[in-house]
Amino acid sequence: MAAWYRPSRLRACYRWAMTSIVLVDDHAIVREGFKRLIEAEPGLEVIAECGDAEEALETILAQPADLVVLDLSLPNGGGLPLLEHLLSVRPRLRVVVLSMHDSEPYISEALRRGAWGYVSKSAAAEELIAGLREVLAGRQFLSSDIARQRANRETDPMMRLTAREQEVFLLLARGLTPKQTAAELGIGQKTVYIHRASLMGKLGAGSELDLYRLARERGLVTH
């Protein structure tokens, strides 16, 4: 048998060809389910699991990974800021968002901040695997429910909001005051009022209570 054909060499080559993936989700049972799903596929390996944003940042910066599967609802910092931070220091890293949030402005924000794919947790399991394959091949991927939603976005007033207006909307809908919103986004309070007036006009909202109700209807807030 030729030296290059030794089983040990084959194992080394196989491991070299594996795609390393980090799973980031705050529910251990959910992570375990997705890990089994992913590792049932040839060439895909989950090298780490993280339960919050801080742990994820430390883990991904400490060891190389090809792809991150990222939930957006995370302790110790949300998934969107983590996504942006990761790509600022690891620009070649590919991130697929896997989230229960299947409506705007989460989708647009994730894509704007550099996510290669967005899969809702209500999508079929095979769509996640298809998404990982597509992203690894250098193509953007949206699960079918997300794709349908974006195809109809012209009729959705939320899509008329700018990226900054979407951020202001989310924070106000969660109950932050304009002052707190300004501090969170690093902008002036007067600027927040301008964005608030603009987004309320686009959404046909007469008050911040209307914004809260709209956010609840879309599942953007849960309390």
C-alpha cells in the first residue's frame, strides 16, 4: 500500500476537509438538537457551543471557525451587536442567523450587518442544512418563509423604514425612553425625536403605545 494511502493519512485529510461550525443559542436542548442535525451531514462539524454573546465572542476569537449559526436572542448582549462585532474582527467569517424572529426589522438588520443567511426556527429542518451549504458555497440564503415575506415587502410599511428608524422603533417598542434610546444608539436625543416622528408617520402610529402594539403583533416584543 502506498504511503500516502495509509488510513491515518485518510483521516487527516478528512478532518482537514471538515467545515468547522460554532453554534450560538441560549437553550442547551435546542443546541443539542441542531448539533445532531448538522453533524449528521458529511463534512460538517460543530466544534463549539455557546449560550450567550460574551461566551460566543471569546470562543470564536480564540479558535478558528468557518461558520457561525447564531440566534439573535442572547444573554449578555444581543445577537445583532455580536454579529457586527464578529465580522469587524473576522470579516471572512460566515454567519447564518437561526432565529424565532421571522419578521422585520430583524431580518433586514441581520443582513445589513453582514449575515450570509437567515433561517427561521419555524422552517423545516432541511432548510437549515440547505442554508449552510449555500452559504459555504458563497451564496446568500433565506429560508422559504423569510423569502416569501421579503417578496411581499413592498406592501409592508415596516420596509419603508430606514435602518436607523428600525433600530429606534425596536428600542421604543421595548419601552426605552427617547433619552435611553439615544444613549443605546450613541446619537443625540433630538435625533431620536426626528427618527421617531418619521417612523410613526410611515407606520401610521399615533403614539408609542401604537408602536408597542405593532411590535407585539409582529412578535418583536413578548411582554
